[in-house]
Amino acid sequence: MITAAAQKRSLGAFYTPTNLSDLLCSWGIRHLTDQILEPSFGGCGFLTSAVARLRDIGSSTPQEHLYGCDIDPNAFEHLGKTLGELAKEGHFIKGDYLLTEQSSWVGKFDLVIGNPPYVPYQKIDSTVRELAQSRLNALGLKLGQRASLWAYFVGLALSQLKGGGRLAWVLPGSFLQADYAKGLRRFLAARFDRIHAFAVQQRLFLEEGTDEETVVLLADGYRRAVPSITATDIALSICKDIADLRDKIESWTNGEVLQSSDCSSSVSGQISALSREIFEEANQLGECRNLGDFVKVRIGLVTGDNPFFLLTRFRAAELGIPESALTPVLSKFAYFDGLTFDDTDHENVLRDGGRALMVNCEKQGNALPLQAYIDSYPPEKLKSVGTFGKRATWTQPEDGNIPPAFFPVMHHLGPRLILNLTNANCTNTLHRAFFVDGVTVVQAKLLSISLMCTFSQISGEIVGRKYGSGVLKHEPRDAERIRILVPSTAVAAEINSTYKKMDSLLRHGNADSARRLADQFILSKIEFNRKQCWLDQLPKELLAIRRRRVPDRKKVSLNN
Ligand SMILES: C[S@@+](CC[C@H](N)C(=O)[O-])C[C@H]1O[C@@H](n2cnc3c(N)ncnc32)[C@H](O)[C@@H]1O
């Protein structure tokens, strides 16, 4: 049976707090004649705020102005309870907004407002997605295959907006971070006289059970004609909480210039002027390069079924599978304490009950217990796992590309390059890092040291993607874009000893000291005018960035 919470998640049904819907309705509804559409009205928060706002400006017939859609029958129960008689027949559609082609709605609305569902692309029916995409094509908008449901709502709403109309959306953090959102932002920026995004640091949906970041998007003056100019990205201001958002919306509405960056550089936009100067000075140095100039980052192994392929030592013994028929594997960043991973570390992971052994059929042919284990795999599952069909032998997830280093995918801490002294491979919960030709072991250690310094950690925050829970994610190409200082004057003995000290500090839980050591080491090897300023300022900045990234309830220090 599907639980209420699961149902809520699958519909992305997280209702907007009243103070936010009130604020956006006050901004968006300006005239007694305004026609308003809420395309996923859910708990009716926006509709209720809209009724109040219309009454405030003197309307005696707010019901005449409100239209909506929602796929969830519960939303219609809310509609009955909150608007009752006010809900005009024919104004509200029960169904999928992506498939709702109301000809009478085209170009009708002065305001489209709401908080569309945040549902990942994998959960959107592919036929529905294609139909919606073909409607968007007619508007000239091409959303990528991976666009989440909210992006379709934002795009499709344009066809229902009047020339000169407004948008007021509550959107998730992916509006700033996702690749598919970049094109959408430019598309919108070119079609409105004024458009601005506001990222709210306070988590507004905790009571609704999600710690998703909130971005408010306001746009005014819709230009129905296809614009001839190519717009730049949308400007973004950072707001502490709703009170701050209210002030900033008021200033923006009054035409004041707000302190802002653009949406694509949301982290860098929040960095103080002094830190930005120091960061830029380092960024301009000849020794400053992209990590990708030295390291190619690749995803780890996709097994298709980790619980089946990854075994603990205990489980392997229980099944009678000899360790010679298994290969070492890693599937968690938490297994790395320091800057290296060696056989003792692997042994410790196994001793602590980690699933760090992988079934490897090539190793011992069809050793009997191994064959029995493989034969026990449920046949119906065998057909349903797409990954199995993609490799030559479904029983053989190992591809033999043992990486010389690992890189975390999702983590609360910043990026790290962990040198691999074992024969272990990793699953795709970690990235594999391969050094380009010519990088020696000592240079690999230098890269590992330098990546830990505050400059690269800040760069990692800028290029990474933030997730609602506060986790930072680096796709391989994001990781390769991290800026790193690689001084040529560092000599092997110093590199080796610094690397060893940092490894030990990290293993003792002292990431802050390890980072400071990295700063001092790198600064001692480069010509940099403001060394003390770096040491005083950048660590504070890094801490501030991480505090903004991680929701209030989780305390962040540079050590955790
Ligand atoms: C994030 S909630 C927001 C609800 C309301 N707009 C608010 O701000 O409180 C998203 C809403 O989208 C609705 N929804 C999900 N998929 C939909 C679809 N394909 N078409 C129309 N509504 C949908 C959900 O039922 C839910 O009410």
C-alpha cells in the first residue's frame, strides 16, 4: 500500500507557507481586473492569499478571477473546504497540467503564480514528457531530457500569459544549479521586461518534511513577440528569510538596484568583496589550473544491484565464497579517513562489517559456491535491471579500471583526492580519478595537498551543486573545473612530508588543521601579495559558504 508520505513525495506535494503566498500575491495582483492562474494549487494556499489580496484592493468578486489545475483529488477537497462556493465551475481542472490544453486559457492571464511540483525527470511518464516538450517547442523552448517537472510548468505557463503579464514562482534550488535550468533561465530573461530571482537561505519547507532550498522567481512585462536579443542570465539576490525577501522585493519593485550576482554563479555571488579579490588574485596566477588538466574524473562502477554484488566478509564466508573469488571494492566516502587508502584501510573496512568485497566471476571461473550464489539470483529481477543488459556478462560488474585515486561524489565536506594504494575499484557512489600521462606519484600528492587548501575548497563550492539536504555534489565535469594551485617550486621531500602530515591530521579528525597546513605549504611556494589576508579571510569565507549550504539545524565547522 502506498503511504500518504510516499504519495505526497510522488506528487511533489509540499505546500507553500502562508506568509510566502501572501507576499507573492501582494506583489503579483495589482488590478481589480487581473486574471490569475495557479496551475498546481494543492492545498489552496495561493488561492486563499489571492482571494485576500483581491478583496484588499476592492474586489467583491474574487472568484471570477481565479483559475487552477491539480492532478491530486485531495487538492479538490481542499478547494471545496477553502474556497467553497467561491470556486467557480469550469475554472478548475482536475488533471495533469502538462496535458491541459485549454484553448480558452491561451494568453488569458495577467499572473501565473504558484509552487510547481518538484518531481525528477525519471518519474515523469515519457509520453507525457514528449507531449509537453512538443508544446514547448511551439514556444521556442527546448528543455533537456533531464528537466524536472517544475521546469515544464514554468515553460508551459508562458502560453497562458497575456502580453505584459507576470510570473511569481516558488522554485527549488535546481533552478540555480541544474544544467537544464540554464537554457530556461535565458529563455525567460529574454521574454520579460524585468525578471529577478531571490534565493532564500531560510529553509521554508521543513514543516512540510523537506529541506529543499527555495528560489523565488518574479517576472514582469511578458513580451509575446519572439525577442531578437539574446539575454544574459537572470540576476539573483540572496535573502536571509521571508522578512528580508519582502524588503528586497519591495526595493526591486521600486526600481532600486539590488546587490546581486547572476543565477549561474550563485555561490560566488555571495562571497564578500574582500574574499573575491583574494580568490581572483590566486585564480589569475600562472600556477592556477583546472583540476581536469591533471586528473580525468570518471564515474565508478555501476553494479546494477549493490546488495547482491557487494559482500561483507561475514556474508562471503556464510555463502562459502572464497575471498580469492572476490575483489576489493569501495562504495562509501566515509571509508576514507585520510588522503590515502591502503590495504590496512581496506582490512579495517572489512573488519568493521563494510561491504567491501565484490563478486568477480573472472577471478575463479565458476567456483562452485560462487556459481550457486549467482544461480540464486531471482530470474524476474534479472530481466528488470537495465544495467545487466548493458555489459557483456551481467555477473561481472568489475571493468578492471582500478583508479589511482578516488574523488567523492556527494558529501558535506569539500572535494578531496584520495590516492589509492590498493587494488580496490569503487562503485558509482564515488568517482574514479585517473592522472593524465606524465603526472608522477609526487605530483599526485601535490595535487592532493593543493585540493585541500582553502582556495580550491571554495572553488569546489562554486562549481559544485547544492542539494536540499545541504550536500554538495560534483559530477565528473564539475570536479574537473575546480581551480587548483600547482606550484612548480615544491620539491619531493617537502611534498612527501606535508602529504604525510595532512594524512595523519585527517585520520585524527582534524580537517581544519590539515587545510591550514595545505594553505601554508602552497602559499610558501607561490608569489602572492596578500598571504596574510588569504590566511585571515578565506577560511572564514569557506565556513560561511558551508553554513549557508547546510540547513540551520546541522551545525557546520571546518572540521566536520
Ligand atoms: C509543491 S506542491 C505546491 C502546491 C501549491 N501550489 C502550494 O504552493 O502550496 C505541488 C502541487 O503540484 C501538484 N501536481 C503534481 N503533479 C502535477 C501535474 N502533473 N499536474 C498538475 N498538478 C500536479 C501536486 O498535487 C501538488 O499539489
